Amino acid sequence: MTSSRSADRDDPGFRPLPPSTREGVPLCRHTSLRVGGRARYFAKPGTVEDVADVTSRARERDLATVILGAGTNTVFGCAEYPGLVLSTRGLRGVGVEGTKITAAAGEPLAELAWSACERGLSGLEWACGIPGTVGGAVAMNAGAHGNDMAAVLASAGVLTDGGLIAVPAKLLGLGYRTSALRTGDLCGVVVEVALALRREDPQMCLDRARSLIAERLNRFPIGASAGCIFRNLGSGPTAGELLDLAGCKGLRVGQAIVSDWHANVIINEGTGNADDVLELIEQMKKRVLDAFGVELHEEVVVYP
């Protein structure tokens, strides 16, 4: 996701944040790893206009802002996040015209993908087992089974300081688990996406999706997790293979443990214990660096 700005200015001359903005919200309730301290301010707008209003007021106050989808690839530290956490999960709505689907950023990716399969629209079968929102999937260019959002994305509606713009996929800097939104080359909030799919027999789409879901269930453990913690390297062994060879499976810090099933996945047995997770991430990185001289980089987004 994206972040912007720095510190808050409590100045009575600024417009107050909208009444729907809540204070002191525990972020462990909004991340799949169940970790994170409190957000000083938390907003879950239901319309693009509401997003524009709250982000505009946050800019006036120079509030640091984090854009959060379903929180499936985000780790917040135990300390209070000092700015605004803006959840896009309240943005809902789907439109279908021929082989094109438009979806609001808060739509669950897996549900959208399954619905596409039922309509005989192919290209998202890989996403039927992927948690998270459509907007978050664009921001990190989510993918699996050799496919990703870049292959099906036509454009994204991005709300910037200057207003809402339609950004063609080719200008979003989509790469392996990254985008211009994630690197900061484009600052804004994804509020809608347009997907270009292809027509195929619905049963074939559903059969393919079921097969990929089964494959995912065989590879990934069940429990509170953020999926893969580290990005794969450009070549050679995967991050999971390196972590496995470095003896990370079963490694534990407090109530956070590296899965015995997949060495690139942390299962959290606690709640609000971000320090356990962050320390475990560091230990995993150190083991691989010591064993192979390879520095792993996080796929998850960390706000310590």
C-alpha cells in the first residue's frame, strides 16, 4: 500500500477530520497476522467522495497516511501509528460489460475472481484462493501460479492530490510484487480497477480455479498469517527454499512461529504481539544471510 506525509499538526485553523473518523483503533483487528498497535486515526470511507474528503483534511494537518486494504500483507508494530490509517474496504461495487469488469477497490479479490469464473470470464482463476482486496492486489501486483494482476489490469482509478485520474496499467510500474504506488512514484489511493478478461467456458474456468485453490491449500498452512513474508529472488532457489535450508521451519519467537509446512510463512498464535513477528522476521533474514550470504527482502509491508 502507500503512505505519505510526516507529522500531524494540531492546529485549530485546520478543518477537523470527518466525524466518521475514529481514534485509537487497534490495528490487530485489521491485519491478517492479528498484530499492530493502535491507529491514532482510522477511517473507512464508503464512497470516493468520502475518500477525497478525509485525505484532503489529512493533508491539511500534514498527517502521515497509510492506505490499507484487507491487511493481508501488512505488519504494524506495537507502537501507536501516529497518523491516519485509511481502509478502502468500504468501497464496494462491481460492473460487467462484455469481457471487462470494473470493481471498487474494497471488493474481495477471491470473490471477484470466482464470480468472473462463473460468468465464463477467464484470467483471474489464479486469484480465487488469494485473500485481500482488489485495490491492494493492484498496489502490490499480487499474483500466484505464474500469473499476476499486470496480466489482466486495463487501468486503475487513482485518487491523487489533484483529483481522480484513470491510470493505464502500463503507467503503473507493475513489477514483481510492486507498483509505482508501492514505490511512491505515484502517490494516491486506488479506488477502482478495470480488468480485461477473455471469454471461455464457465465450467473450464471453475475447474481450473478449483485445481489452483487445491494446490494452494496443499502448499500453504492454515492460521493467522500474511502469506509469504519474503520476496523470491530473481533466479535460483526461492525464498522459501533458502529459509528451509537455513533451518527456519519451526523457529519461534513468543507466539509467532515459522510454519513447519512452508518456511516463508509465519503463523501467529497470539494477538497484538507485533514484536514477536518483527523479531522472527529479523531472525529468518539473519539465518539466510549467515548461511548463504543472501539478503532477503520483505514482501509484506512493515510499519514498525
